[in-house]
Amino acid sequence: MAKDTPNPPDTNEHVSRAQSARNKKIDDAATRALDYYLKPKSETSDKSDSIFRIDPGVDSECLLANLSENLASANAMISDLAFDLDGARRHVALGILQVIEVSELLANRALDIVEVR
């Protein structure tokens, strides 16, 4: 059975410098486009002017555990403050306390279902 095209195709044809430059620009543009859409993006919070940073290698379980502990601390602080206040300020503090408690429940539930690697 005869093939219509040689295997591999002949590449003996002459390519001008201008055509070669255009091909290189097209290849570079394609590489940039593919890198933009397919390469993982780096953390945007790792700016040099940021004081606090989170190591990108930390797993989800560790992050959720720390979140849960931070919410528990905030819960204790606002609870202590709310019971020292009276009137409308107390209601605001108790509202904040309720948001923290619900967030803590959500974080603990997420921690329960996180997949351990």
C-alpha cells in the first residue's frame, strides 16, 4: 500500500528568516497562552509587603484545624466581652458571637469530612 505523504515529511524546503521569526513568535505566543491557562498559579497573598504568610505546602486538614482553634479563641474573647456589656452593645456582641459559633461549627464539619492524604 503506497502512502501519499513521506514518513516523516520532507523538511528540505527553504524557510526565510522572516518566516522563521514569525514561526518563533507564534510558538512563543502559544506557549505563553498555554502557560497562562494550564500552569498552576502562584499564591497572590505571598506579596513581599505582607507580614503574615501561609506556607503553600500546608494541607487542608492543618488549615482547617488552625481555623477552628482561631474561631474558638475569638468565641471565648467575644463571649467574655458580651457579658460585660449592657443594652444594644451587648446585643451586637452576642450577634458577633453567634456568627463566630456558626463559623466554628462549619469549620469543624469541614474538618470532619476532609480527606486525609
